Amino acid sequence: MSHRPHSLERLYSAADWNALHEQALREAQALRREAWVDFWRGTDSVWSSGVATAQRSARRLAHSLSRHAQLRAQLPKA
């Protein structure tokens, strides 16, 4: 099995090929950083939404319990 160079390898010198490779690595790292920023932004958004929902639910429960306690206090004692 003989090694046949990729067609692009024939178009560039070793130095050019190495420079392109380094550039591709830098761009890949930049894209990974951007992806992580987007991921955490999305995670923060979901978390914030969950916290807001939990706070609303807690306020509704507290209000309901308060009303229930008031109604029980108004019942005649046996």
C-alpha cells in the first residue's frame, strides 16, 4: 500500500502547510471558546428561568398557606 499525498499537500510547501495547520488550530480553539461561552450563556438562561419559576411557586404556596391558616382561624372552635 503506497502513500499518496493529499492533493492539497502538493499545492503547498512544508512551511506553508505548517502555517495553514497552525492557523486552523488557532481558529478551532477560538471556535471552541465561543461554543463554551454560548453553552454557559444558555445554561445560565435555563437556570435563571428555573429559579424564577421556583420563586413564583414558593410565593404562591406561601400565599395559599397563609389563606388556609386565616380560614382555619375563622372556624368556630369545637
